[in-house]
Amino acid sequence: MLQVCFKHFKYKCFVGREEQHTFHTSSNVDAFIDYEKQRYKKMTKAKKKRVEKEILEVIEEYKITRITHIFAYYGGISRPTFYAEELDKSDTIKEALEKNRLKACSFLHNKWIQSDNPTLQIAAFKLLCDDDERQKLTQNDVTTKGEKIQQNIQIEVIKKRDDKDTDQ
């Protein structure tokens, strides 16, 4: 843990609960930076592969769809280490997340289509239809140039006859 004491202008590095090193900013900033660089060591390739495999198992088991959700279920590494090791750029992790995302979307689409709720059915249709069909659903028709199409609609109101008029 890194603690910054602005009152005394010094950095303290703690491992567990014991103070390991104290660096005064006025004299040893470079020493502090060197210490932090030495403290962080890159993972070995074997460990990185093992961690990646464990993360893939967690993604599959809990059906995770976002990188940020991984850390709620996997405590093998911290979030900063995950990004420092560039595991966020791993194609296998990206593919596993995308696979879960597509499965979830497909499940919801099917559920919405089979629903008796008209709102869900329209939402599903909007997701699945092409642009022409979607445009027919909208009330404002806009051309590709961004100009509104003006249509004159005439509405004729027919007065309902009274019951007395129908008897004659």
C-alpha cells in the first residue's frame, strides 16, 4: 500500500501492516520510483497462462459479459495487475466475453419475441428489423439529408347520428 502524507511530505510504503520504507519527497523521489518499479515484476508466461485459464473458467461459470465484472468473482490478481499484464487485450478473454454477450442477447430476443407484452414485442422487432421496417414504425420520417418530409394529412370528422335520426 502506498500512503502519501502531505503534512510531512513523505511517502510511506507498507507491506501488510509493517512500514517497509520511508522516502522524503524533498530528497528521494527517484529512489521511491525505483523502489516501486522493482516491487512490480512482470508475471512469468506460465503464470500468465494459468491466470488467463482461471479467468476464462470464471467467465464461463458466471456468464460474465464485461471485463470489470471479472474482479467480483476472481480474486487471483488485482485489476491494476490485470491491465498491466495486458490481459484485457487477450483474444481468448475477449472472445469468451463476446460469446456470453451474444448468448444473453439471443436469450433476451427470444424471450421478448415469445412474450405477450406488446412493448417487448416492438422492442424485439426494432432490434431485428432492417432500416426500412424500422422507419415505418417511427412517426417522424426523416430523409438521409436530415430534412423532414412534410405530408398533409386530412382528417374528416363524421358526426355520429343520434338514435332518433336512425329511426326515420
